Amino acid sequence: MKQILITIPLSILFLFLYMIFPQTESPDIVKFLITSQVILVLYLLFLYLSKKISFSFRTHKKLFLYFLIIGLLIRASVSFFSAETSYLSDDVYRYIFEGKLIANHYNPFIISPSDMASTPLADTTIFPKINHPWHVTIYPPVSQYLFAASYLIDGDSLSGFKILSFFFELLSLWLMFLFVKRFKLPDWTFLIYLFSPLIIIEFLFSNHLDIFGLPMLIGSLILLQNYKKHIYALSILLALGVLVKFYILFFIPFIFFYIGNKEKLKFVLTFTITAVLLYLPFIVSSGADIFGSLFVYLDSWQYNGSLFLLLKSIFTQETARYICFAIFFLAYFPLLLLKRFKNNYMLQSFLIFAIYVIVTPAIFNWYLLWIIPFMIYYRSLAFILLSGSCMLSYHVLIGYYENGEWSQMPILSVISYLPFFILLIFEIYKYLKPQKVKTS
């Protein structure tokens, strides 16, 4: 068993190298889909065997060092040896151009890439690949500052963003190690993160910005363990995370009700002041338009949804969207008020994000990053499986690269979602069933 366990990380490394080399003008999406699912199978087997041998940092020191070295090799190779392109997603080109706007004293909340089409800023490397260039940004201030930093590192290139992503991911890796120790989780759960296909593909290969917020989320959960001592640091860290991407707002109500009454005012004031100060440089020129195209996105985007697509087939698209939003926001009341959930911010956060995944009209793979700490805490097989099977959603790119049209294959969506929903139902039942009271 141990021999098999040792060979799996090396196999995963070679599969990732196969996935990124060689790259052509027309990427072979079929090759990517098959390779990603083989990696998922090996990943699940690896986790099963690690749990089976009761993997421990202390009793398996050499094995842990070996796993860590392979994990770092995968990260370095995927980050820095893949081609200077992004064939799974073109979001990174907008990130870099918005950083370029800030570096040249423009406000991306009121200036769209299209507005700069006739200026010297419209380069031939990044600008032509920007998606929806007529829209101003949807990304909050901390993301914008990091976009500017990536542009200042290496100009009109993906390299600057890759360097920043790599640094933030290593920070997340270290914090996840502390998270596992702090919450006294089984040591093998750290390996869920170390070899996560989601992390490696979506944040080190496709370079999505969410990785900048993950250290803030993990760090906040660690600080919450002793929040009275760290209330100011906790508040600032959460504000920074929210202003990387607004998803951390999902968890703020649970954290607010968890902390003591004496700390609530400190939390609100520190969080608010931090957010206002970070927004201030943009407010000066944009005024009330500080959310850019965010509401346009919320009102119109749809991709790879599950319940939303079912409701859409019964009602109108607009009605389906309202129903899904209503389900999500109404879920807060029982999670906040019922005694079963009181002061259990980990379970509350896990459940609200699970509900979000079910009802959202748009669930891009990288959105799943925000459940990773809770997925590891609860060892959720449903989300561990989805974090790899979600790569099947890229089947839509087959038609896109062949004829410029999205090519939907419903059977692949079923393969990705059906096992997830079955496992999630069992997991939620396990978490919610009444606990037996022991009697002497």
C-alpha cells in the first residue's frame, strides 16, 4: 500500500506536465478533459490511501517531505513552465490590463478597456484578448491594487501575475498547514490541499484572482480561534479578503454573530474603516460608481448552473434567477437563528456555500475555492470530488475552438453533478441529524 502511495504524487506530476506540454495555437481540450479526470482518480486514491495508513507529520516525516517536494514541483512547473497564454480562461488578460490602467492613473471602475482602444495603452499582446472589453471592472479595490502590482512586475505579460499568484498560493499552503494543526484535524487532510487539482489548474495554470483572497480567509478562520486577542487583525484581514472578491461576505454574518458583544463594535468599525480607506482612491473619481459592472454580472451571467437551469426550463430566465436568489438569502435565517447552528460558524459557512453552489446561475470552477477550508474541515467527499470533476465543464471550449460557438454536452454536466449531489445529501443529513444524548 505504501509503495502505491509513493508512486501516485509522481504520476500526478507527470500528468500535469503532459497537460501543459506541448501547447499549440488550438489547444486540445479533449486531452485536457481526459487528463484532468485521470488526475482526479489518482487524487482520490491518494487521499484514500493516506487516510488508510493514518498519515502523520511526525510518524511519516520522510514521506511528508517527499509529498511536499512533489507538491512544490507541480506548483513551480505549472506556474512557470506553461506557455505564455491561458487557453482555459481569458480573465487574466483583463486583470493585467486593469492593472495597467491603474498604473497609468486611470480608474477601471469608470474606464473600460474599450474606452482605451485608440490610445497607446491598447497593446498587441494583452488588449486583443480581453473579454467583454466594453464593460468596466467588477473587481474590488484590493484586487485592483494587486493587478497593478502584477503589471508593474512585468508589464504586458502573464509573468507578473503568475509570480504574485505563486506567492499567494504558497502563503495559502503554509496557512493551510497551520489551519490543520490549529483545528486539530487529521494530518492527512493537509494533503487534500497540497494536491488539489482545483488549486493547481485554476490558480496556478489559469491564473484566477481568487487565490489572492484565500490566505485572508484561512488566516481569518485561524484568528477566530482566539478572536478576543486578535479582533483588529481579524477585522482588517476579512476586509482585505472581501475586497479581493465579495464572496467572503457570505461568511461575515456568521462571524459577526459568533464574536462576543464587546468585540462587535470594534469589528464593525475596523472592518468599515479599512474598506472605506481601500475604496477611497477610486471613489475620488468614480463617485457612486464604485461597483463597476458588478450588478450587470449578477443580472445576466449564467454558466454551468444546476438548479437554475432546471428552473429556467420551467419558468422564464428572470423568474428562475429571482427564485435562486430568494432561496440563497432566505437560507440565512435558519442558519443564523436556529439553536442547532448557533456559534457554529464552520458549519454555517459550509452549508451556505453549498446552497450557493446549488442555486447560483453561474458556477465557474474557480468559485469553489471559497469552500476549500470548510471542505477540508469536514472532509467533504462531495466537494473533494466536485473540485476535480468540475473540470468537465470545460467541454464547452471544444466547439469554441473549432467554430467559435459554445458546445454543450449535458451528459458531462450530469457526470460532474450527480455524484456530487448524492454525496452532499448524505453529508448534510449527517451534519444536521440530531445528536444522541448520552445518559449514564
